[in-house]
Amino acid sequence: MSIYQHFRQEEIETVKLLEQLVAQVESQYAPMLTHFLDPRKQFILTTLVNRTELHVCFFWRQWRPRAYACIDLSGLLRSSG
């Protein structure tokens, strides 16, 4: 079963890009900070990370829906919201 079937057709490129970021963190054992992600991309990234042993947390400014995401192995960078 492909992960792509769970997302909209127009989101496939985004899913592939975020999948590459997750794979890079797994292979390099180094945290990664993304560019700003809108709420839907945050959901996609969380879905992909939850399939691994990695952790993701989001950092955003007050009153803005877009956020930076940090993907890491240790879980030390967890966000409470």
C-alpha cells in the first residue's frame, strides 16, 4: 500500500519532498530545520515522521499559521504547541 494514496494528487510532489527530508535526517543522524510550512504541510510531515523513529516539532510566531519544523532523532526538541 502506497503512502501517496492517502494524499491529494496535487500534494504528491510535496509528499515526495518531505519524504526526502525525513530520509535525509534518518541517514545523516542530524536534525533538520525546514522552511515555513503551512498547516497542511505540517500535517503531511507529521504523518511521514510518525512512520519512523524520528520526532518533529513546530515553531511558529504568534498569530501566524505557518511554522518552521525541526525533525530530529532524539526527541529533545519537542514542542508543547
